[in-house]
Amino acid sequence: MLDERKQRVLQAIIEDYILTALPVGSRTVARKYGLGVSSATIRNEMADLEEMGYLEQPHTSAGRIPSDKGYRFYVDWLMKSASLSEEHLRRIHKGYQKKAREIESLIQETIKVLSEITDYMTVVLGPQISRTKLEQIHFLNLSANSALFVVVTTVGFVEKCIVDIPESITSDELELISEVLTHHLKGKSVEDITRSTLSDIRMDLGKYQDFIAASLDLLEYLLNQRKDERVWVGGKTNILNQPEFQSIEKARAVFSVIDQEELVRDLLSAATPGSIRVSIGGENRIEEVQDCSLISATFRIGTDTYGKIGIIGPKRMDYSHTVAALECVEKALSEVLCRVIGA
Amino acid sequence: MLDERKQRVLQAIIEDYILTALPVGSRTVARKYGLGVSSATIRNEMADLEEMGYLEQPHTSAGRIPSDKGYRFYVDWLMKSASLSEEHLRRIHKGYQKKAREIESLIQETIKVLSEITDYMTVVLGPQISRTKLEQIHFLNLSANSALFVVVTTVGFVEKCIVDIPESITSDELELISEVLTHHLKGKSVEDITRSTLSDIRMDLGKYQDFIAASLDLLEYLLNQRKDERVWVGGKTNILNQPEFQSIEKARAVFSVIDQEELVRDLLSAATPGSIRVSIGGENRIEEVQDCSLISATFRIGTDTYGKIGIIGPKRMDYSHTVAALECVEKALSEVLCRVIGA
DNA sequence: CTTAGCACTCCTCCCTAGAGAGTGCTAAGA
DNA sequence: TCTTAGCACTCTCTAGGGAGGAGTGCTAAG
């Protein structure tokens, strides 16, 4: 374990580096972060910290920068929890006071507000819709041969799609089909639909067999393939503001990961319910983002359905402020969702 | 007007520059684009072309690069219309064969395919929903105190939103309200709703006055503020692949424009129905994108509702290929839309 | 254990010189 | 009159070298 003074030196170096992005020298630590000892003493401490793996030296005559292990120690032990400025708090609450109460626009708002107040990149992973329970399935008649197919699941997810309707099916029949489908599928997830469910439906609606089959296909496509664990990204351009990404190459490496939904899902698998998690540099398994840190959280939608939020910035990111922002936003979001869904 | 040989020289320079992004010298033109004359002759022609404003010289001992005027001449007179590769054609048609027929996912697909096959950035401007006619308004009962508010407009736009319902309103009453609202508002656009419409509705549904007022507010918010002339952007990271945007500064300038929806609308005001339009460099009024060119088109949704597509790349973009791609995609999209909407 | 002092290392910046690319001009040839 | 070879000239780009500066590690004294 590090003694008191080593901790203070480490903290000073990390905080200065977060601020300036420049290697920190012993003189700076001694002068700016009055520890009451000379730079020579600090130098000895720094040499020790380097040997222990908390610091690194870009080259012999440069100051030190934190290593992953250093950041980890900082996050776990040294970091003081920050509180958000009045302005940021106002911004967050303003965002959620809008009229629209759909999950989708709430998620959009979440991304926007987090990108704005942190100046990093935000990603959100939607819940596994395929595992939520179906609540209602309805065909809303639009014209003689088209209808709006609406699927609602328990956690307030609504998917819709315009479909062709055989001329032979009347408006009343559509109503009936809607009712039967809802009756048979309510409380089931898309994954739960089995052969026996299907044959039950066929029993009741044999007459419309083809149409039903097509509708169920569509249902599966809507909830399973297209929207399941959907990925949203925002604040992408923010990372161009970070000095570590001035060299296009690095920026491109990060973008190349973020542009692949699969990899984003992989990254966010780090998020665990109930707490904010910080993944620093090499702790992320994807190579291209090992110069980045990820701060992640989950938000609850309904009883046991979770979405995930991640904030991606340079390793040198302002951890305490970002954690505070994510905490606050997650809370506000969960509250609104709770109210909206009534769970 | 330029004589035959000057045109061929100009064309050679532009095409070489598009390929290499390097100033083109007289030797290169003479050798690679066999015009049957020596480099000295080409040099004279180039000096003439420069004097006439078609070419520019970065510095005395560099080759020439095209000016805006040069590109303009190339696009208007010299460019041969390209045809897309088999592979690209397949990619385009595959994209539109998916099941989902919503306008929104079609637009997403359009952006994706164009960004992929051109390697530039794509923006789409949705139609002015506020000016399309309302087709149906429906409350779909979800629970004792919530319903799904669905609004459909003639061009196949569907907006939805979960709303709270006073306990006092029953399922049957909701049905009635839906019918009355649809009856009064069908065929009107949001902009068309007048005081007299409102008082007509109040006449029929006075009992539910507060609820109706809230619903109409929401309607206006959904169609007018939130989704009207919506902006989609894709392929943002592509521009980092262009050599002219290696210096973060320039990339940031472009992003800063693209991130502001108002400016994108402004940019795309260049698009005119019926033809593909090319805006080169300074022809764009927004300063930050004067190093870029914009190729734009409109696509028809319904009878007289238009959306706009724009492809943004460096001035040195491959105009003929991009125009061909946009032409083809626009056609495919319009066809699908035609079929879907049945207009 | 702390600290002042000092030699040392290595990066960064700036300057210069040389190479290379491409030009414009000139004069000769068709 | 148009074309072309030849050549001097201009300007950029790159490599190399030295000065300056920041920061270190070590040593010896307090």
C-alpha cells in the first residue's frame, strides 16, 4: 500500500495531467501542490511510484504520466466525488421535462445531455427487446389494403410498421385478428413463441394462415433483428477536441470501433447493474480503445430489463466529474422511465 | 469557350487530381494522358487555363490544381456519366429488399448505402411533415390510465407516443374520441388547424376538453417541432479518410456545420426537384464547407412532398461516380416509396 | 530523511543546405 | 504561327546539426 505522501504525489500528478495533458515534473508538483517538501524529495517519490508501476516516463528527461495502474488507484482510492455545477444540473433536468415520453426520445436526450456536459462521447445500449414481454399487438386500419401494425411490449417499447393487407380481410376481421394475437401472445417474449403457441393461433385463425405467418415473421424481424439491443451513439465529434486525438489515426481507430455495433455491445458488457463502473485503458478488451477509458452504468426499464450507458473519453478524462454526471443523469432518466412506464 | 485541346488538358488535370490529390504537372499530363504534344505545349495551355481562371497554382514550382470554376466546367461539360459496378448495383438493391417498409428505415438504409458506396458523408432532410395531410389519429388503449397515441399522415409518416389517460375516460370513449378527431382533422395539415376547427371539435367533445387540448398540443409537438424536416446524417467518419481532412482543424470545421441541423437545412436548400444538383466549394454559402462539394437530389414521398438527399465530400470528389450512385439510389428509393405509399 | 547542487539526457525548435519538382522563357525548327 | 527542346529559376520539402530547455538521477552535506 502507498504511504500518505506517495498518495498525495500520485494524486497531484494525475490531476495535473488530467488538466494539462502534459507530463508532470517534480518541480510542478512541489510548487503547485504544496506538499511542503522540495522537488528533490518529490523526485525520489516519483522514482518509487514509477518502479511500483503507478507512473510512466515518456522519455528520460520528461515528467511522469500516470499508468493504467495509476489511474486505477486514483479512481479507487484518491478521487473525491465531485458535485455538478448548478448549470449542469439545470441542463439535465430541463432535458427531461419535455413532453415526449417515449423511451427512444428519452435515450436520445440522455445521449445529448451527457455529451454536452462531459464533452466526451456517449453510447447507449438499448435493452434486449426480444426478451421483454409482449403487451399488445394491433392492426390499425389505414386503407382498404394497408394497415399499421403496432407492437407494444411491457416496458413501453412500441414498434410499428405499415403492412399490406389482403383485400379479402375486412376492418372487423383485422380487429378480431388483433385480439386473438394479443390474447395468445400477451406475456410472452418473442423468444418464447413456440410451435405450440403457433398451432394454437392457427386453430383460432386458420382462415388467415398466410397473413398471420407473415405478421409473425415481421414481428420477429422488428423486435429481434432490427431493434434488439440497439446501439445509439452521440458526441462523436467531441473526441476531436481532445489533444490525444489530434493525430487522425487515433481518432479513426476509436471511430472504427464505435461504428461497429457488435463491438460497442462488447465494450458495454462491462456495465453492471447497480453501480457505476470505470474501465481504464487496457482494461477494455478491444485493442483500438486502449487509449480510452469507459465509464458505464445501467438504467432500469421496467422490472428486470436494463439498458446500458457508456461514456468514452481519453484515459486522461475527468473521472470525478464524469462519474458525477453519469450518476445524476442515470438517476434522472430512471426516474422518468419509472414514471412513464409505471413499473 | 475553351478549344478542344484546352478542354482535354483541363479534364486530364482534374481527373488526375481527383485520383491523387496532388498538384498535377505538365509532364504528367503529357505522359499519362497522351495528347500527342510535348510538356512544353501543355505548359502553355496550362498557363492559359490559369489565366482564364480554371486552374490554380499552390505555389510557383508546383503543378496546377483545379479552381472552383474549373470543377464547374468539368461537371457541366467534360464529365462522362459513369455507370455503377455490378457490385454496387447489387448492394443498392439488396438494401431495399428488406421487410421493413417504414419511411424512417428506408431513409436509414439510403444513408447507409450511399455512405458505403461513395465513401463520403450523406445527409438526408425529411419532408415537411407539418405540411402533409393528417390521415388518422388513434388512441390505442394500453392500460387503465395510459394509451398509445398514434398519428398517421398521408405520406406514410407514423408518429407515436405513450400518453396518460384520465381514469375517467373509458376504452369506448377513447375509441369515440379517436373517431371524432380523425373525422375533423383528416385531410388537414398541422398548419391548417384553425380556431374554427378547434371549436368544431369542442362542440363534439366538450366533455373531454382538457384531454383534447393536451392531445392537440402533443400532436403539434410531434409533427411540428420534433420531426419536421428532420435531419439524418451518416458516414461522418468517412471524411477522415480524405487526405484534405488530415488536419483535424478542417475536419472539425465540417463537423461543426453538420452537427447543426439548421445549417444542414440551409445547405440542402440547394436541392431542387427533378434533377441532381452539384454545388462546388464556394457555391455553398456556408463558409466552413467551402472546401467541400455537395451533390444533392430530392426524392418524392407521396404526391407533392419531397425529401432531400445530399452527399458531401471534398471538392476533389469523384463527381461522376457519386452522381451515378445518387441517381441510382434516388430512383430505387423513390420506387420503393411509391410502392409502399401507393401514391 | 531531506535538500541543494550539478552533470547528464533527451526532446524540441530553428536554421541551413541540398535535392527535386515544376515552372516560364527563349530560341530554333516545322 | 505553332511546337518543342533546353535551361535558368523558384519554391517546397527533407535531413542534419546545434542551441536551448526541461527534467532527471546522483551525490554529498545538513
